[in-house]
Amino acid sequence: MTRTDHLSPLLEFDEVEPDEDCICGGCSARRRARRHAAPVHEGGHAAARSIRRRAAVLMAAVGTAVGGGTAAAGHATAAPTPGPTPGGSSTAQPPQTPQGEVSGLYGQAPGARAFAAPRAATQPPTRAQIIQRAQGWVDQQVPYGMGSYWSDGYRQDCSGFVSMAWGLGSSQTTWTLPNFAERIGKADLQPGDVLIYNNPASPQSGSHVTIFGGWTDSSLTRYLAYEQTSPGTKKRDTPYAYWNNSGAYVPYRYTGLSGGSNDGAPATAFPGTDKFGPGANNAYVTELGRLLVQRGGARFYSEGPDPRWGEADRRATQAFQEAQGWRGAEADGIPGKDTWDYLVNGKGRAIGAGTTPLPPPVQPGTGAPAFPGRQYFGPGQNNDQVRLLGEQLVRKGFGGSYGVGPGPRWSESDRRAVQAFQQAQGWRGAEADGYPGPDTWRRLFA
């Protein structure tokens, strides 16, 4: 076929492959149609693909004639439908999550050699590696974009994010990721598994996938989700299975996990005390948190567990140590060989509802108390940390909401006082919700 044939009748294009080196609109559109058509083994139909190919060519030919030879006129697509709107939370609002088509690294055709820096051969990932990869995008705050590719080659949408974490050689979609996984039950979920929602009414714009990072409560109603949403990668405490369309999310496990579907957690042997404590950031910290949650420590984690050591890890560890009757240096909140052995092998007593860890340490060089954790504040809380918070708010001049008090029982007066302080810092929205976090606490006691 010559390049002057591009405006020939539609029938002449039947079963004719596009010239690979031709840059005109017609051949470009046909190459795209051929690239994105579903293969027969994935549910595509050969006849339907021929029809789609011929239709794409006709549209491209018309666009070439009318639009001066550009492919854009014959490749227009409808605007994506709005993404799902969440329910049940005023602070966690997942935005639209449109996703691209299956593509190779850096946007190349599937199976093509990437034109950017080559990737080293990878081994099957462990669960710890999947979470570490996901955390890497969280740390970099990779911006969301269905048509953009990050420096590692993966598409910057929700399915590209999972493809990256699983170490796939291409960016898949929520509809094709199950081809690399097995369906599991809710009770079987472990870090590195995923939850997929596919919306047939809006396949590209209405579907979503999150990476399961571990349960954050003992009742299995909330979990730590790693996900790629606008404006960038997030890690947040999420209601199971998601903020909306909860009943339609399906749990899956990557079949390419190292050593089998249940492998991937750090070794059961004690890794050493140097893996824990301030500044630690590794898979053993995540595993410690997961074990503590299983033994009754979920209330200490408002976010997590995750690879970065935090005060929640220390206090949950301390509560478990004290539940064994240990005191002093044996209950310092840093896991030793015995603590690890008890957790890994299910020994000893679980953390009871009445277990109260020791007071938080003082912030070095400030004389101010360290932030005790979000679990101490909010409806139903009654403790000395609430009283301490209220008294400091009064000293700072934000006590106008208190008719009586402040006292140890959390009230709306506490929330309004905290919110007034947060707004005075210039914070708005979720940053000024009236509940103290580490930044609020640090500034309040500065």
C-alpha cells in the first residue's frame, strides 16, 4: 500500500497492516488501534478487532483530510467520567483516578525495549520489598498522571503504581492485574496484596486499586492503604475495603511472590536491636507493627504499621512488654530477642484493653513532652494527655471555648480550642480538624 492510498474507500484497508516507518496520521492511528486492542486470549474477539482497526483507520483518514494531516483530529476521545465520590469521611476524599492502557516501560509498546535507562533483571519480590517500593513513591510524592511515566518507567496512575510495586515489566490496568494474581479472602490479606475495584460502567475512569499495608485495628475494619491518587501517592488509614463502593473491591495476591504466595515477611530470627528505634526505616519495623496489631496493639496506630519507626511502635512494644509483667529496662519499648520471640511465636499475653504504657519521653533539648499519639485524643478519651493539651492551649491563649476545665475527658471544647490554634498557624481543611497531630503538638509546646 502506498501513502497516497490513505483516503481510499474503507474496504481497501481490510486486513492491511500499517507501515511501521510511516509518520502520517492514518498509519499512526492504526498502530495505536493495533497496540491497544485486547488480545484474543484476554477476551478480545478477532472480528471485533478487525472492525475496530478499520474504524480507527477511517477516522484517522478523515482527520488527515480535514485536519491538515494531524492524527489528533481522528483520535479524539470523550472526556473521562468523574471518579467515584467517597463516603464516610470528611477528610479523606479520593479524587478521580483515570488510568491508561497497558503499556511498556516509559510508555513504549508492551514488550518493546525501553528507550530510557535499562532496568536490571529483577528477582521475584518479597512482601517487604513490595511495601518498600510503594513507600518509595510515597516518600517522593510521585504526582498522579495517567499519561505520565516516573523515572523508574512506570505509569503514574493507580494500576501503574501496583505494577511498579509488584515489579512487573509493564504498566497494567485494574482489568489486567488479576491476570498476574489469585483471588483471596479478606481474612487472608497480608501486606503487599491488593484490593481491586473494576467499574464496567466506567472502566477507565471509575476503577481503582490499592495496596494493602496491614490492618490498623483488631476488628479488621480499617487498614493502611498505599495508593496512587491525585495529586500524588498516598499512604493512609482507610476503612475496609474503601471509602466508597466498599462491597465491590476484591482482594488479590500477586502469584509471583518470592518463594510462593505466603512468602515475603522478614525472617523469624531476631534481626538485632539496631533495626528498631529512632531513625530506623526497614521491613522489620513493619513486621513488628503487624505482629503487635495482631496481639492487641492496634489502638496505638492511627497510621501504619509502616517501615518508618515511630512513637506508635515504641508505645505498642512497651505495652506488650508490660503485658508480660516486664518492667524497667525490660519494658523500654525497644524490642529485644525475647520480645521478638514472644511476638513471632505467639507466646505470652496479648496487650489488654487496660494496658497503659509509661508516659512519653521528653523531647530532647526542649523540656516539652513528646507527642503521645493520636489515639489519646477524640470522643470517648479520658486521660492525662487530654488535660495536658487543654492546659497548654489555655496558656497559649486559646482557651476561649472552655466553660469549665480543661479536664482529662475529651470534649467539643478541646476540639474547638485545638482547631482555633491550628487555624492560627494558617492551616485549613484537614490540617485544621481540631485533633492534634505531631506538628500541632510540637508547635503548641514550642
